[in-house]
Amino acid sequence: MSSDTDNRVLNRALLPLLGISKPIVQAPMAGVSTPALAAAVSNAGGLGSLGVGAMNAEGARKAIRQTRELTDKPFNVNVFCHQPAQADPERERVWLNWLAPQFEKYGATAPASLAEIYTSFVEDAAMLEVFLEEKPAVVSFHFGLPSSDVIGELKGAGIRLLGAATNLNEGAQVAASGVDAIVAQGIEAGGHRGVFDPDALDDQLGTVALTRLLVRNVPLPVIASGGIIDGAGIAAVLALGAQAALLGTAFVACPETSIDDGYRRTLLSDAARRTTLTRAISGRVARSMVNRFTELGSDPGAPRAPDYPIAYDAGKALHAAAKAQGEFGFGAQWAGQAAALARSLPAAELFAQLEREMKETIAQLQRFGG
């Protein structure tokens, strides 16, 4: 990285840019995060986040306002910027026929058809209007970026913007888009891979390599993400040049999340030692704890899943049918590779513990270096 790039990054210190005092960002985690979780993290000095990619515009407005009732600190609102799904009735029929025996095991019938259950932000004018009216402090993008016009409108409203990248090419696109900082999502991360093109070859870069590559080559502050679950991990990515760490799985077991009991039990059991990447649950590659659905998806005879989020319509229906019979193993039990280190603590307590561990690790490194 050139000295000019060094200076540009140093002149854009992330924490004051986002209005936070601690280098800890809670991952948005659509379907898991809540206003209570986001507010607890923001009140502790980090950046709490809401995942509204699975909500409509008015649902997002409600979540933003509920969070504001709990904190006067900045928080992040995350949206999905995937290319809208291409319906394929034949492919969807084959997928449903393949899943039908699983529904039957739990006394249910597979849906007759599937729908695109989420609207991508790239074509959601109503969501944009909510952001322009509510003006959350930060908005972040996953799976890609919206148009330059939309980015310009959000920036014009005084909103700070974050874009996720999984490789250098995506990082360059994020930097060129005019956003304020970049989230480096390593392959270790739980939940959906943020790749812009789900059908392209995935470089599968780990958090360490990706963070260094982006710090050296992209003139934006970097937030490292993937496999970071304790204070030592936060200290490690700060040493790599990241200006903050984004943690998801670390917060999933907090009582403030909206996960069901089956997800919580699995995360806090030995099952958390095994995670895998799967398309079967949603139609897009995501890291989950190994469960009944991921094992089903690894069947060599499995047909190609429909596009995201059409496949998710089937996945949610199967989870509901199985859950009604006491089987939680068909849920979207997203978790990163360090899931076995997750702790079940209230978010404020966990945040304080993370900060203590981070400071202790930094002090140890300084003593070692001295």
C-alpha cells in the first residue's frame, strides 16, 4: 500500500466516523437480531445492528423506532442487495418433489409453489424512503451494492454507509461506490456469504488474509468479520490493520436475540464444533451448524436449489413442519467456525467481557513485544 493510501485511511478513523467509542460491531443477523440487542451493544459503546433484509419497509421503520426508544447512540441497519431471483417453475417443482418425503415425515405436505419472500434493496423504493425519512446513523449492504443514485441519496441524508466484500475485486467495487468503510467477510463467518455473484468462483479467503489484502489495497477503514468470537480475536484483527471487528455468532446466544430454543441448545452444545457451507436451506451459500437440513443438502443426488430467496420459502416451511413435531434440525442455525466458543450472556455483560479480553490480549502483546 502506498503512503498516500496509508494517509487516506489514517485520516478516516472509523470510530469517530461512526460515532462509537469501542471497536466492536454486532453483526446484523436478519431474523436473529432485535432492537434490544442492537441497543445494548450501542449503549456499551459499540455499533449495534438491525438486520432488516427479511422485513418490508414498515417493519424496518418499526424496528428502527423501537431501537431509538432504547438508545440515543448510533446503530446500523443492514439490507440485502442481491440480484432479484429468477423464477424457474420446473426447477422449483423438482426441488419441492425432492423435499416432499421430509414434509411427510412430520405430517405435513410440501407447498404447491414457492415465492420470492424478500425484496432486494436494489429494487425496494419503499425501504429507501424509510431510510431517508428515519435517517439511521449507519446503513450497511450485503450481497452487493445499490445503485450510485441510491448511495448518493443516503449520503446526502447524512447516513454513513458500510459495504461488505469477500475478495479484492468486491473490495474495489465497494471502495469505488463512495461508501465510508468496508466489512471484510472471511470464509469463517456464519450466515450467508456476502459474495456479489453467487454463481462465480468463490476465492474463499479467510479473515486474516482478506483483512490484510483489503487494508493494504483499499483506501477505506476495514472492519474484519468471520470467526471472531472473543476479545483475543478482536485484538488479533486490530493488529492486522482492521479498525474494528464485526461479531455475529458471539451474540447469537444472548437472551436479547429472537432465536428459538432449538437453535440456542444446538449452539451451546457439542454440535457447535461442526459447521458447514450449504445452499439447501435458502438457495444461497451460508455457514450453518451441521444439522438435518445441511446433511440433506450434502446428498450427492440433491437437485439444484431454486434461487435465493425462493428456496428459503421451502426451507422455512420445512422447518415449521418439523418444529411443530419437536424437531429443530431443519432450522437456519447459522454459526461461524468458532461457534463452540459462544457464551450465553446478556449482551451488555458479553460486551464488557469482550472489551476486557481485548485489552488483556493487547497488554500481553505489548509486554511480549517490549
